[in-house]
Amino acid sequence: MPEATFLDSTELVLNMGPQHPSTHGVLRVILKLDGERVLGTECVIGYLHRGVEKIAENRTYVQFAPYVDRMDYVAAVSNGLGYCLAVEKLLGIEAPPRAQAVRVALTELNRISSHLLWLGTHALDIGAITPVFYTFREREEALKIFEKYCGARLTTHAFRIGGLQYETHDTYEKDLLAFCDMFPARVDEYEELLTGNRIWVGRTQGVGILTVEDCKELSVTGPPLRAAGLEWDLRKAQPYSGYEKYDFEIPTGANADTFDRYLVRMREMRQSVRIIRQAVEGLPSGPIMAKVPKVIKPPVGECYVSIESPKGELGYFVVSDNSTQPYRVRVRPPSFINLQALDRMCRGCLVADVVAIIGTIDIVLGEVDR
Amino acid sequence: MATTPWESDLVSRMKTRFGESIREFSTYAGQNFLLAEPGAVVPILEYLKIEEEFEYLVDLTAVHYPKREQQFDLLYVLYRFPPHNERIRVKTLITEGDRPPTVTGVYAGADWMEREVYDMFGIAFDGHQNMKRILLPDEWHGHPLRKEYGIIQQDQRWVQENLQIESGQ
């Protein structure tokens, strides 16, 4: 047996996180390496687990609504919408048209602010410092609109079961239209910084490939699925909140890599602007709340309601036993399910690419761990 | 639950194929589900995936009913992409201590979902490659989404040993 030397190439296990700037929170990834090559990864999650589903069983339907904002806290509006739709389905009611239009406008604005946070931090991870300052500038404008509407910027609790609590504020239409006028040119700015940038393209093209077959097998949805080429979006496939009335496209990619996922999200932001404009210009008048009983006690039953959140399919499974508290609430968090694909995307790539791949999945650990 | 019977071509095909192993085809709130015998779940999912194009396992979860003899509902939510654009739920009832077979062989994406069900309900899946907790620490005792687990209950020993504090409350 020859004696081992420093020149021996052996497998190395490297621990990344839970405190690591590129893991966007408290994600721990254990990497098995051969030199710079990744042989396999394992995610260790749960550092942010707060037992949201358990809390749901001990709160009334109304009391639980603000908790959902704390899962995917950069897309709190989407979380709230999914929960409200699920409870409304159990109650057999529907929000009135005016409430639906406001819901759509704010949810799409939230999609933009979520994508902006993703874009800024994703570029920062890869080494482009500038975009984060640009994207946070516009994100601020979006958050100001949320603040004006409901008083909160991040965990908004914007909607209520059955509709909306607040009528739109005086400058609602003006603010949103001003945002729609301003924003497309700003997306052009980001694209100028990144889309043709040789370093950006070099770091993202061909990295972290996840084909349509992989996505279906691993239940991956949202931008990664669309970037792989499948034109599937719940807003079109199974419309909710009146999405069938809006004219917009589903952007898709072809190469299923990090660069295409970037392009898909950039185009999604442009489509969201189109939807917001339609939702504001065609805002119907009328009530903002459906007839909801004072005490919410849905009949015994269960339902599964999904919406297209910025990160993928967000599902709520709510079981009622005809009491004031839900018997069970299950949240299908897109971040959690999509993160499962990390191993498949990382195998064979370089350590530096792992950072790009974590960024491109677009996870929020509050939602992964719940 | 006030359900109505669910009838479609898919249902009649499944009735001929699986017969008695599927006890019920129902609809509630416009959503279709079927109730299957625990042993038939894997063949049913295999059939649905391969022959009926339900390629996407949306979700896998459980519900605990401590007063029932068969304490747990186990649910599989499946979807087939357009042109079908259809979503169904496969439901089965299992007893405490049962080890239902894993479906990771059919849908690789079930891996973490089954681990979460194990973590939260203590239902261990037979044949799963990596059947361990996912959100809670590996040494934790108890399964929090069971109904007998209190809202402020914690694994005191784990908290004391690992966090060096008397109590997490």
C-alpha cells in the first residue's frame, strides 16, 4: 500500500451554510466534491420551522390569515390570495368582481416585487453588484403602493376571506398606472446590464439544466418548468380570480438552464405590467366583500386550491369539521418542492455554479421550512 | 362530507381495472377524488401515471383523525397537463403503525413529501431510500401534526441538551 500524500485526490465533503450569504437565509447544503466538481448534494432544512400548519389548527379561519404572509414573505400577497380562495371554496362563496380586480392587480404587483428581489440577489450572488441597487429602487415603489393600500409593506395581509377589507385608496389607480408607465423601461435597464453581458451569460448559460421530464418527475413548477419549454401556468390552465379575462402571454424558454430561467422571469415581469394595467383600467365598481357569515364555519369537507405564485404552484389543502377552526391546513410550498431538484441540477457542475443554481430556483426559506 | 358520485370515462376505465380495490369515486366542491384500499395505491398511481398521463404529483399529505379506527387519511394529489388539464385526489385510509409502500418509485418528487409526512405524522414509508425527518431535528421525539400533540408541546430534553435553555416557551 503506498502511503497517502497531499496529492491524493479524494472526495471532499464541504458544508455550505446555514449561515452563508448565498443561501438566502438558513439553508445548509452538504456538498460532496471531487476537486471543484460536485458529485452530489444534500439539503438540510428546517432551521426556520415554526409549525405554521399546527398553528392553523389552533386559530380561527380569520385569525390564521395573517400567518400565511410569513411563509413566503417576499410574496405575501400571493400567499394570502391562495388561503382566501381555499376558504372561500369551502364556504361556497366568491369575491365580487371589484375585489377580484384589486386582488389581481396587487398579486401581479407582488409578483414583480418578488422577481425584483430575486433578480437583485441572484445577480449579487453571481458577482454583479449593480443590479441589486436598481431592482430595490423599483421594488420600493411597489412596496409603497402596498403600504398606501393596506399599511404594510412586506407581510401585507391585503385580502380578507370573501373579498377585501379596504376600499382602494384615493391614488390607487394613479399610483399603479404610474408604476406601469415607469416600469418597462426599467426592465430594459436591467436587461442592458445583464442579458448581453458576457460574464453573466458565461456564468448562467448551460448551468443547472432541468428538462421538462425532470420537472415533471420532481414536481417542479413555475419559472423552472416554463424555462424548460412547457407553456404551463395555472393562471391560464385553471384560472382563478378572473384571470381568464386578462390578455397576457406565458413566457417560455428552450434551454432549461439558468439563463433561460432568468429570461423567463424578466418577461414575466413585463406580462405582469400588462395585467396590472388591464386590472386597473377595467376596475369595476360595486361591493368589495361577498356575503360572509360573521362566524366562519364551513360545512364538513375538504378542498385543494392552487394558485400560480411567483415561485410556482402554491397549494392549500383545507379540511373543515364545521367548527370555527380549520381541522387541517396543508400548504404546498413551491420553494420546498422546487428545492428538491437542487441535487439533480448541481451534479457535475462546479462549486461556484451551486451558488448560481440556488439563486435560480428562487427559494424563500420561510416557505421551505414553514 | 356531502359528496356526489363522480362519473367519467376515466372512472369507468378504473372501475373495470381495479374493481373492488377502489371503494368510492366522489366529487366535493367540484373536485374529484377516489378512495382506494392501501395496498392498491401504488398500482393505481402507476396506472394513472403511465396510461392516463397523470405525470405530475402535485402533493402528498396526511390528515389525522384520532377517533377513527383507521386513524390517518393519506392523500395524493395528481394532475395531468393540457389538453386534459385535470386534477384528482387519491385517498386511502391507514391504521397507526402501518407502513404504506413508498411511491418514490413512481414519482421521484414524492421523496421530500413522504419525509415530511413521516416527520409530522410518524407514518414511515416502506422502501423509501432515506426515511428520516426533514424539518425537525433527527433526534426529536414526537410528531407535531398528530392531534394529541399540544400546540406548545416541545421535546424538552432536546431543547435542554441542544439549546442549553430550560424551556423553549
